[in-house]
Amino acid sequence: MTVINITNHGRITIPSEIRKKYGWKDGDKVIIIDHPLEGIKILPYLSEEKIRGILDKETGIKIIKEILNERRLEIEKEKQRLFREATK
């Protein structure tokens, strides 16, 4: 837990270890959410470009997983075919 002060202008300083952990630099934007049950949350602001990159990455991962699943099914079918041929 880190305790920080709020200035008379309502400014806070996010500790350097947290900024480094999340790669936040001078000029980066954050979003503050006032959640009724969980309190205040600070999240990184994601530009459309960053969101597209994340979605592209996730889409790529999904496609790879689908290909791997299809390949596993093909291998299983081939094993079953070979087993049937060997037991004739």
C-alpha cells in the first residue's frame, strides 16, 4: 500500500515504481473510475491504435488456437483411421 498526498490543485503523484511497472511516462493519460462498490480505480487510457493492436493480437491468438484445435482433430482422425486399417 502506498499513501500519496493530494495538492491544493487536486493533483496526485503516482509513485515511480507504479509508473515504471505500467510503463507510464510524462504526458500519458489515465482514466479514473468511481465504482460504487469497489471505490476509485485508475486505469491506463488506451488510444484507438493501442486497442486495435490488442484486438489484433488477441484475434491472432484465437486464430492460432483454432488452427491448433483443428490440427488436433485431424491427427486424432488419422490415428483412428490407421488403427482401423491395422486391425483389419
